[in-house]
Amino acid sequence: MPHPTNRAPADGREDAAGTIWFTIRQAAAFIGGSPQTIYSWERRGHLTNPRRDERGRRVYSQQQIAAAHRTARQNTAAVRRVA
């Protein structure tokens, strides 16, 4: 799976500052995973302080998603080294 920062912006919405924002479903498609992965990252604290879109849905920036993905990969690698 390509690293999120190397992927083309999926269906995210770009704001005036050029930041791309994803709903949970769009973020899951961006990383090639499922919405449950995004919910799991929220519970574990990898994704914090979501913005809300005009419909009240949580949205995360492309940078937040990439950072959470990187943290999850690092945690997985650390667990494999210990085991």
C-alpha cells in the first residue's frame, strides 16, 4: 500500500488554504482501509481535534491522516520486534 502522502488526494475537500479534508469514509479510502480503522485510531488517540463540516461530520486533514497512519505503522513494527 502506498504511503498516504504519496497518494493522489481522493475525494477530499480542499479549503482556501490548500488543506485537504477527509470525512471518515474518505480517509479510509485514502489509506486503503476501512472506516473501522479510522474509528480505532480515534479511540487510541492517533486522531484528535477533528473539525466538523457543514453537515456536522468529523473531518480530518490529509496531514492528520498521514501522521496517524505513520504512528500505527510504527506501533505495529514495535510489536513485531518485541514478539
